[in-house]
Amino acid sequence: MANLSDYTTFRAAWRAQAQARPRLALGFGGVGLIVLGLLAASLYNAFQGDNQSHLGYALLGGSAGFAATAVGALLAVGFREISGRTQDSMLGFAAGMMLAASSFSLILPGMEAAEAIFGNGPAAALTVVVGLGLGALLMLGLDYFTPHEHESVGRCGPNAARISRVWLFVLAITLHNLPEGMAIGVSFASGDLKVGLPLTTAISIQDIPEGLAVALALRTTGLSAWKSALVAMASGLMEPLGALVGLGLSSGFAVAYPMSMGLAAGAMIFVVSHEVIPETHRNGHQTPATVGLMVGFGVMMFLDMALG
């Protein structure tokens, strides 16, 4: 049975991979430092000048997104034993939600934001495409350094492949929560509640099924219901953080906002294609998993278009 102690084995495997491919590890590390530097600068900017008067609104909006994610995660506690067929159907549902969120919550709003900055469509599309590429590269690096069943580093328990794949899925959802929080922060940057409140409400409603999907996905790794719920709730902490980043970006690094939308979308699309869909099909449950994906896509599309 897998549990969070597998992190120790994961860390050893990551170290072994980095030693085997130092240049590759250095490249991914450099990209990570650049992203962290941008986040730090945006957070600093959020506490400066006129942003201070809007800081409370942004934090409340981001906290609402976190609370909605927590509600969805807690709903998963009521589920008992989950069969393999049901697990794959639920993962398919989560994959459909991720694909719809990538399209309607990230790529399209990202292109609109970029077009407002550059004033033309090709530059806007290129900005989001660069973000898509960065997101895919990020997940490719994590996939490379996260152990599956490599002979050189050994297994991470009896469910090593499933554990690593589902944790990549959880990380993609966590990355997706950051630009959602950023959107909330940007919406409150002018201090106009008529803009911020509807957007925050729409995102929070979407976060309820997302929190449920993450918690249920974690159940497939062998985590208990409560541990799965707690980890899913923790993924929602990116929303108040993202709200602060978005507030800082709105008066400083504007181009980073649409690019980060593309980055989150690229990460999620990569994980859905590379990890989640193959995982749901490998046990002969491809039909219920595909139906789950279509239902998840439809639900998220409806929420996005009806509430956005």
C-alpha cells in the first residue's frame, strides 16, 4: 500500500537521475529558478503602492477558491471502497475536466489577455503557445525525474507506475490553481467588486468538482480517504498565492499572466495525454473511462460558459 513516505524513495531516485544527466537537470533547475524569481517579484509588487488597498479583496477572493476546493475534497471522504472500473471512470472524468479547463479557463482567456497587451492576434497566440511549450517541458522533466519502474533506481512500491502518474496529475491540477488565483487577483486590481465578485464566484464553483476529482484520484494510489482529502485541499492553497501574484502582475509583469495561463494549460494537456488516459485504458476499462472523460469535459465546459 502506497503512502506519503514514498517521497523518500522519490527523492533518492530524483538525485540518481540528476547525477546521471547533470546538464538536463541543470537546465530544468534554471527554468525553475526563473519561474520562482518571477513569482517572488510579483508577490513583492502586490504589497507596493496602490495595490495595498486592494490586497484584502484579492486575498478574500483567493481564499474563496481554496475553500471551494476544500469542500470538494471533503466530499470524497464519503466514498467507500472504489473498484478498478470506478477508479478509471473517475480518472477519465477528471481528465475531461482538465481538458475543458485547459481550453475554456486558460487558453482562451490567456489569448484575450495577451491580445489586450499586444494589440494583435499572432503575438497573443505566440505568447500563449510559448507558455504551452514551457508547461509541457516542465511536466516532461518531472516525468523523466519521477521514478516509474526504472531498472537503475528500482520501484517505489507495488503500485509505482500508478503512484507517479497520479501525482503528476495532482501537480498539474495544482499548477492550474495558480493562474486561476491570478485571474482573481487581476480582477480585483482596480478595486471594482462588480468585476471581481462574479469571476471569483465562477472560479469557486468550478473548484468544488476539481477538489473532488483530485481527492478521488489520490484514492487510487492507496492513500486513505482523509489523507487524500487533505492533499487535495493543500492543492487549493495555490489560489490565494496566485491572487497575490495576479495583483502584482496587473501593475508590473503583465505579459507573464497570459504566458502562465498557457503554461498551466500545457502542463495539464501533457499529463492527460501522456499519463492519465493511458492509465485509464490499461486495465480494459477504456469505454467507461472515455464516457467519464466526455462527461467531465461537458460538465467543466458548462460551468465555464454558464458562469464565466
